[in-house]
Amino acid sequence: MTKYARKNRCYCRTCHALFAYPDGKHEHHRVISGLSSFTLAMPSYFLEPLEESSEHQYFFSMEWLKFMASTLRILQIDNVLCVGTPRLEPLSINKFLLDLDARLERFYSTSLFARFNALNGHFFNSTGVDSFDRFIRSCSGRTIIFCDPPFGALMKPLVETLNKLKQGLGSSQVFLVVTIPYFIGKKLLQVAPELKMLDYKVIEGHDGIDSKRRVSVVRPFTDVPAHEFLPPKSLANQYWFCETCQRYSDLKNLHCDQCNACTTITYQHCASCNTCRPPGSKHCDKCGMCFRPKADEVHDCDRHVSESPERPNCRKVST
């Protein structure tokens, strides 16, 4: 496609096809044109979100990508296996992308991409298997597997797949990074206790547009030694190094000796839950959970338990 003039490079959102103008087949379709070489290398900037709500519809922002590129250099990473992270693919490093989105096959060569289901470890064709095997053989030194799963993904099968991928890369030193909302993190840690949550907010955008949300709930969980994951230079004055946790924490988070974790500065420790809770929270001995009283509303244990993302007595580190 890059052999054509930029003004003639087009993508049909109706057919999910790349084409060069003029092409009468797409006359009445939804078409975007004038695709630059950079945009063609980053199709997530113009691909529409997948329709199923269970699919991840957010992409890493440019700010986060720059931070990751800097981090990979600091960690001296030689290879990157991207699982569901198409925006990491253009990094200038030995890399390979595994993703369920079939539309990406039109943008990446088989030497860089294979269609793959991370929840059952399924490759959709033998070409993808062969290409991935070649990537594995090319890896030496330090490798990082970077996974950005749909928020509704089941953690147990996902971790099983990631561990198999990690074992396949046994010829090199392999690390893992998974980005998910911190309130889902406890489910991940139940099946992958070797991972630790970092206090960096993963900035994402929707449908190719950087997010305007002030607060991101997404955090990286990794087995990279936390002290090696340095904060971005532009935000270095917003973090402090906790000697106890051996990681960088947001200035708004202080270390709680009872939780043995850095929690939000305004939170108060609940001895019954053994975790820090938002100001004004009260503990209910009947349902075994903390709740925030609301005006003119009586606490209903059954409803509170059913609506809460937590289960009774589950430890939660606030962020």
C-alpha cells in the first residue's frame, strides 16, 4: 500500500479492506482516505472498536507508548511479544504481535503477526504457528510479554496461555506485563501471585483518540522487579520510592504498615477487612464487608454483596 501516493491510500470500514483510489467497489461505503505510512503502521488509530462489549475497545495513548519505549530501553529488553497490544507493534525492537482481531491481518505481514485467541491458546492457521515459532527461535537476551486483555476476560485461562508462551521462550530471560483495572487485579493475583501491581496509571484512548478521562483505573501487573520500573521523567516529581514495597508510589499514596502496601493517603485502615478503605466507610460484621453509608438508605447486605466487585473478607489494595 505504501507504493501508492498518500492521497490514494484508503480503507473501507464497510468491507474492512485496504484499497487504492479510484475503486468503484467502495463508492457508497464508509471510506477513510489519505492514510500516511505512520497511520498504516498503527491501524488501531482508525479501526473502529469491535462491536462485542466483551472486546477491549481502548488503546494505549501516545504518552503511555513513549513511557513504555523508554522503559524497555532502561530494562534492556531485546524482544517484545505483544498479546492483544497492536499499538506496541511499531516499537523499534524485535517483536511479534498475537491478536484476535482478524482485521489486523491486512496491515501486518505474517512475519510480524498471527491471529491468536489468548484465552485458549488457539492459532487460527498453520502460517501463524510457523511465524511464531520463527520469532521464538530469533529471541535471545531479555524478552517481555506484554498483554492487554479485554476487561471481561477470565484470568485463569489467560494466565495459563501466557505461562505456556513464556515457557516457549525459555531460551531467553522472560518477563510479563499485564495491564488491567486495579479492581480486577485481585483475580489476576489469585492465579498469578508472582505478579506485582505497579502504581503507574495506564493512559488509554477510545477508538484511536487519546482518553480525556482525568483518572485511569488501569495498572500494570508485572514480574519485572518493581524497583527497575522507573517513573516517566516528565512525572518523576509525582512519585516517591517506598523502601518497604521496593517500588515507586504515587505521592498521594502512603505506606500502611498494617496493609503492608502503599494505599491512598485519605483511606483509613479497617482491621476486620485488613485493608484500607475510603473515608466514611463502615464495616458490617454481618456481610463481612465495608460499605459507604448513603443518606436515607438502609444498608442491605445481600444487595451490597451482589453489587460489590469484591467478595467478603477479600484483601484489596487501594490505589
